[in-house]
Amino acid sequence: MVSSSSNVGNRAGGCTCTCTKQDFLPEESFRTWHNYFNALSNTITRLKDRLFARSLDTFELQVMRAQSGNQMKKNLTWWDLIWFGLGAVLGAGVFVLTGEAARNYAGPAVLISYLISGISALLSVLCYSEFAVELPVAGGSFAYLRVELGDFIAYIAAGNILFEYIVSGAGVARSWTSYFATLCNHKPNDFRIYAPVLATNYNYLDPIAVAVSIVICIGACWSTKGSSRFNSIATIVHLVVLSFIVIAGLTKANTANYAPFGISGVLKASAMLFFAYVGFDGVATLGEEVKNPGRDIPIGLIGSMSITIVIYCLLAATLNLMQPYAQIDVDAPFTIAFEAVGMNWAKYIVAFGALKGMTTVLLANIIGQARYFTHIGRSHMAPPILASINAKTGTPIIATVVMTLANSIVGFFTSLDVLSNLLSISTLFIFSLIALALLVRRYYASGETSDSDRNKLVGFLVVIVGSSIGSAVYSAAGNGGWIGYAVTVPIWFLSTLGLQLTIKKAKKPKLWGVPALPWLPSASIFVNVFIMGSIDVASFIRFGIWTLVLLFYYLFVALHASYDAANELKSQASSSTTTATNLEAGVTT
């Protein structure tokens, strides 16, 4: 098979603006119809090969990176990552979710809910940090899962998180229009174009959302360092606004507004508020652009999440000291709270803060999307043209433009009501897989771990996941009480203890590792799966439908493209004594 590396290199250098079939399907299986039908006839054989194929660290770090033609520029530090982390997470969610969680579920104890959901998010951050230090590549969770759980699991996970990124980006872009209209004393749809010929929920066209996405795209393409500087300045402004809310709000505080609330409501609110912390995983995709991954990534990821937890708790406390929880507005809690205490002018500062927050979230969203897609393109599970890195800017311009186009199309037509109903299990699903993969990474090494330890590891992991699912199902059933948890939680505890006491660790982290292994990754699995139990049925249906779409594309395109690409890279590597150790493993677990 003819390598597509040269084509990717030309694209990366910007030598041509034309696209050919070679850019999208250069693999042997797609050169002729005869080849394609022959590939389809071998689907089962190829599926078995790819289903159990696991990559190697060195392969992801060297061979996969080389597929982009050029390298990303290493110009980010822990300081940049902290601001990217804050910019990615501190969006509009806190301005909306806090009101509903406080009024309907937790009351003043929403502060505790924010703390619980923040700790659960921090567990995922710890797992991501170890992987990002060991594998500082643009693929983020896709690359981590390829190494530990194999190609197929990585593909399903990546497909879902990319879909979630598109929905999130479109939703943030439309929210930007809504808050901008509020800032201008207009209703959200005043700045949209009504198209009566289109179906309901798709008939308010949003050119502002598209324009904002394009502007952010240009910035993301031009320079990662430049984007980082803009993000830092914008986030500093955002922190000033949030500080204003806390300080100005506390001047109107009334401690009588705090009252006790049931623990079940606190947990329900914490599940809802978890989504206010989502976004940090995109920071992990910046690994290739970090100067000192071993130092900068843990400081950046853990530091930004710790700061976020403190800020959210302060905001929640302030809101509940300003108003009795029963009077908190669900849709615009901070705006109405300031109006209620006679500070009507403050709502403009709140709207401006939300607007700024959505801008940085959109920037981090597009940057993360593009880097995920870049690494997926390197594996040929997506068109390899998406893997190209521009020689001048050191950024994945093509992937950035493609993802911006997808965001813009969805954001232009689709109402916020529809997008909000697409809050998905995808993110929690991937967080759980990352924690699971970390346990596999630490306790299993091909050719070193005994069959007995391998079988025990599989058994303990199955019980850990099973007990987590049992707790989630019990919670979702709404039976109340503690009897169900008295069964599932001890089972989880004992299986984690058994993993710690009976299986020898196979690997140690080279630079930085998650402490208290296996407890923290196991707790991350439990918490993430438990939170899934509070998500609406529509999200599970969406997850199932989209996964079927991914499977269809995988069986007819991605499987054969990645199979050919893997074989080509194996033959290239085996012919070179300097890269012979970097072969993709293809090892069954």
C-alpha cells in the first residue's frame, strides 16, 4: 500500500487547496471496488484483529505523531494549562445549574453538592493527569484507550465524545447569542432569523452563533500560544466578574436563608452539578504542545480543577445567603438575586461574565475537538487529511475548520431546548473508561502478568463495574433507603481491596502517578457510573442510536482503513532497526 504521509505533509505545509480521494481514503482496501468487496468479505477476520489490538506508548508518541507531517509547537507551560482549564470549565453552566439545584433539590446545601461533584471530577482529573504525562499526545482519551483497552473501545469512546463536543459547541454558541441579547436588553430570539418553513425547534436561525464560532476558529488555527494568551486575559476578566458576584452578593447576605435539606436531594443536585465541571478533558489533548509534560500537566489540570471547586462553592454559598432557597430563580439565579436585593444594575455584569465564560469554553471546545480528530485521523479511523499539522502555525487547521463547520451547522438551526435535552452519558462513559484503563495499565503487562493475575484482574474489574452499576440502578429506581447501598457499596469496597492485596502491580509511572492506587481510580468508576443513573432516558437512547451509527461506519469504513494503515506502519517499522521496538502490539488481553 502506498503511504499517505507525503500527502499529509503537503496538506500540512499548505502546498495545495484541492482535495482528492487519496486524501480521504488512501488505503489499499478502497483503491478499487474489487479491493473493497474483498475487504468486506474479510470483515470478521479483521474485526478480531482490531478488536484485540493494543497500541504501545512509543508507537503513539513517535509513529502516530509522524503521520501528521509536521509537529505541533511546544510552547505551553503549567501556567497556560491552568488558564485553559479554567476557561474550559468556567462557562455559563454555573449561572444556570446553581439555581435549579438549589431550589429544587439541595437548598442551601447546594454548596455541599458542588463539593461532592467537584471531588468526583477531581478523581477523573487525577486519572487523566497520569495518562497525559505518560502519553502527551493530541488524541487524549482516544490514545489512552488505544494503548490499554484496544482500538475498538477507543473508537467507540472517541466517536461519542466528538459528538458530545459538537452538541456542546453548538449549544454554547447559541447561548452566546442569548446572553448577548440579554446584555443588549433584547429577548434571545430577537437576534435570530425566523424561518417558518422549517420545523419547530429548528426554525430560528442563528447567524451570530456561526459568526462567533468562525472567529474562535480563526484564533484557534492561528496560534495555540496566542489562543492561550487570549484565554488567560479573558479568564482573568471572568474571575473578576465572579469575584464581584461573591463580594457584592455577600454584602446582602442573610444567614437565616440557610436551612437543612435531605441527603437525597444533595446527591441529586451533585449529579446535576457535575456537568458544570465538564470540559477539562480537552486540556489533556494539548499534551503535544506542553514544554514539560511531567511537571506542567499535573499542575495545570489539578490546579485548575481545585480553583474551580473553590470558586463554585463560593458562588453557591453567596447565592443562598442572598435569598432563601425557595425564592431562587431556576433560569437566572444570580441575575434575579441581585434584582431582589435592589442591585438591578448588577445583572449586566452577570450577563457579561456569562458571555465571556461561554467564549473561552467555545475556544477550549474547538481546540480540544480538533486535537481529538487529529489523532483519530492519524489512525485512519477518520480521513487521514484531518491529521495534518500546518507547518507555519503548528496547529491542526483542517481538523479545526471541519469541527467548526459541524458546530456551526448544528448551532445555526437547532434550538437550545433540543440541545439541552442532548445532555449525554458520553462524557461520564469515557471518564469511567479512562479510570478502568488506568487500572489495567498499572496491573497488567503483556508477557509479564501471569494468567492467574490476569484472570483475577478481570474478575475484580467486572465486580467493581457491576457494583457501581447496581448502585446507579438502585438510585435511579427511586426506592429510597439504604438497604441497596448496604449490599453494593461493600461489594465495591471488597473487590477494590482484593485488587490491591492479591494482584502485583505490573507498571510504575515514570514521572507522575495517581496516588492511593487502586482506590482513587476505582472510586472514579463508582462515582461516574452512579451519576449516570440520574441521567434522563432520552440521553441513553441517544447514546444507543449514535453508537449504532458509529458501528455502521466502523464495519464498512473505519475497520478496513485502520487495518490497512496498521499493517503498513508495521511493515515500515519492521524494516527499520531503529523503530522495530515501536510496532503496534496487536496483543490479545
